Amino acid sequence: MSEPVKKLTVAALSEKFEKFMGNLQIAQQKTDTNLSVMMNEIQEIRKSQEYLGSKYEEIKDELKTMQSINKNLEHENAILKQTVAPLQKQSAETEAKVNNLEQYIRRCCLEIQGIPYKDNENTEEVVVYLVKQLGINITGSEISAAHRLTPPNDSNKNPAIIVKFH
């Protein structure tokens, strides 16, 4: 023992023990503070997870609802397609019939082109005169309607005359 051994008295040991206990209390307070902060953070994380979990469930329920609605709409769409197909066919047939009727109605009509346009002309008189020139004897009473198809303009100075006979 080369170093002198220090003799510790009860008072010195007591003082060192109190100092040690003070340091231990400070360390414990720091640990308690850190633990308290960690517990608060854990509680915040739990609240956040609960919120996200509830939102997830809401979205999941909404998705199920939307899928159900989509399925119903797909079914309804299929039914409507089945309904529309015959209607489209019927519409095409009706169009053809209307076109045939319009052509049938126009069978008594005659389109005359190349007649010079004159201001304040009476197209009925023009037609009667033209037909008499061809050697056919008609009167204005045999004409149901006579008029120019469009008003004269720069590109068409003499529009056609349409005549409908009785």
C-alpha cells in the first residue's frame, strides 16, 4: 500500500451519501420528465391512430356503398341498353317511312330551273306562261303553290321555282 489510505469518517460518508442521493434525485427527475414527455407523445400517437382508424373505417364503408351503387347502375345501364337497341331500330324504320312519305307528297311537285328572276314576279303566272309555251293548257287554279326555293343572291341570281299541282 503505497498510497496512504484515507480514513473516512461517518460524517464524510454521510455527506458523500447525501450528495449521491441528490444526484440520484436529479437524475430521477430528469428521467421522470423524459418519461412524461414520452408518455404524452405515445398518447398523441394513439389518438392519431384512433382517428386514422376511424377515417379508414368510414372510407371503407363509403367504398362498399359506392360499389353497391355502381353495381346497381351497371345493372340499370344494361337494361337501358336492351331498351334502346329496339328503339334505335324503330327510329331508323320511322325515318325511312317519313322520307318515303315526304317523297310521296312531293310527287305532285315540279322543280323548274333557269327562269330569270324579276322583281315583284308572280311565280304562278310565270309557270302558267311557261307551260303554255310547251303546248300544255293549264290555269292558275290547277296550281296549289308556286314559289322560288331561295331568294336571289350574288351566287344564284335565278333560283329554281318549285310548283305543286292539285
